[in-house]
Amino acid sequence: MPPRKLVRHLVWLESFAAAVEAGSIEAAAEHLGVARSVVSEHIRALEVALAEGAPLLERGPGRRLQLTARGERLFAGTQTPLHQLDMKRLQDLASAEPVVRLGLNPTLSLSLLGNVAREAAAHGLKLVLSFGGPHELTRQVQTRQLDLALDFTPLPPHEGVESESLLRMPFVVLAGPDNALVRDAASRRTLHVKELEGQPFVDWLRDDPYGGANSARFTTHKVTVVEVARAESFLLIYELLRAFKACAIAPDLRLMHPLPPDIRAWPLREEEPQAVEVVALWPSGALSPGARTLLDGVRHVHQGRR
């Protein structure tokens, strides 16, 4: 079997990374087993392809190579797995314009994207978006594929990731307009899980512990409901509540996103109240100025709604 060959831009990137780590073109060439001129040609090709010819490396004290601002962003991005380093991603990393790679939980994308996009536009930030669950977003932050991610708790175990809790949301009971609770509990200020006995119920698909939270509630209080549907996103529940004349238990998203006017909500009364948090994640020690700007904007919006 012939040896696997790297695509051209990754060969260039290998020479660039070797020069940064070795401190000189000569040492990089020795490490890679190629001529000095080959390393120089690869770095120059990378500069032309990604930075419009602007230098990624320059001579520092003692003639040791050091990174320019563009080169520093690019080198940080080389910690990403090789299959993720396509030319477009590398161009974003080495771009003169600020770029923020933002990952969002799908529910949060529906709630926060408008504000985040306006914040990015107001500060001249190019926004590169992706979506995923907690495991995928955390992995992409760990490998520096993302500058910033916004997700719900619980989060998987992680290293090399910093996080901040932005918002804490208790649970509520939701009901569609034709559900019996709207009539029978109209005057109630709160509801207990016991009062859902026999109700058509919409649950959601979620990693533990919250994925099993409703089942645990019903088991603890010996309550039987009729599960009629499940949804991946909390914001997809509303249509199901209407169609099945059902109720649900979900985080109180009103702190981020207003309820439709025909959906009724009551705070859930629990012996041991639970909550879901919205968290921000970023690579340890690597919160970029653009990501910091977006995070400050999200903080501001949430603080105004607490």
C-alpha cells in the first residue's frame, strides 16, 4: 500500500508548525528531513494562500522566529485534528478581519442567535456558526475548533475548557390551550407533579440527568401520565402541546424566549427544586477578543432578564 500523502495545504502547515516549535527554518528542516529551501517555500506558500502574502513569522531577539498576530491565530488553530483543517478554516484563522467560530445548542440557536448576530455585526465580527449537543460542542472547544460555545447543563467531563454559568432556569409545567389543566388549574399559582396524573404528556430527548428527570419525578410520586410525543428541543414542544392537547415539564425558557400566547405555564413545585443552566464554554486561556465581545453581549442580555 503506498504511503498516505497529506493534502498540499497541510504539508505547508506542517512546515510552518515545525518552524514555530523549533524556532528556526534550519531546525525545522532538520526535524522534517528536508532542505531549508523547502520549509521556506512551504511557509511562503501558506502566507500567500491564507494571509494575502502578509508574514506569519518574523525574526525576533537572537534571530529566533516568532509569530506575527496572524501567525499566532493560525498556530493556535493547528491544535485542531487534521481532518478539520480545510483551507477555508485556515483562511479564517489567518484573516486580518476578526472571526469568531461559535457553536450553539439547537434550542439556544432559536433563542439567542438574533442577539448574537446583531452584536457581531455591530462590532464588525465575521461569524462562523455550527450546532451540536453537549458532547460535540465540548469536544470542538477542547480541540479549538470553536472560539466559544453556548449550551445547557449538564455538560460531559472535560479538560482544557473554561466555562461560565450565564443563566439558571427552574422548571415549569406547560399546557396547550385545550389541555384540561388550563380549565381545572386556571387559578393555581404553582403545580405539583402529582396534579399531572392521567394527563397526555410531551417529554424531550436529553442526556441524563435531565433526560430522565421527568420519569424520576413520576416514579417518586407514583404518578402515571400518557406519553404522547417527545421532542429534541424544548422549543419544539409547543406544537405538540397544541396537537395532542397535552402538558409538559420543561425549563422556564421565558427568561430567554417568550412563550406563545396560547401556551399556559405554572412554576413546578418540587421538594428538591432542579434547574437547568445556560453555560458558555471556551478553550482554556484562549478567549479571543471577538469571542469576549460576543460573550459580554450575551451576559448583558441575560442580566437584563434575571
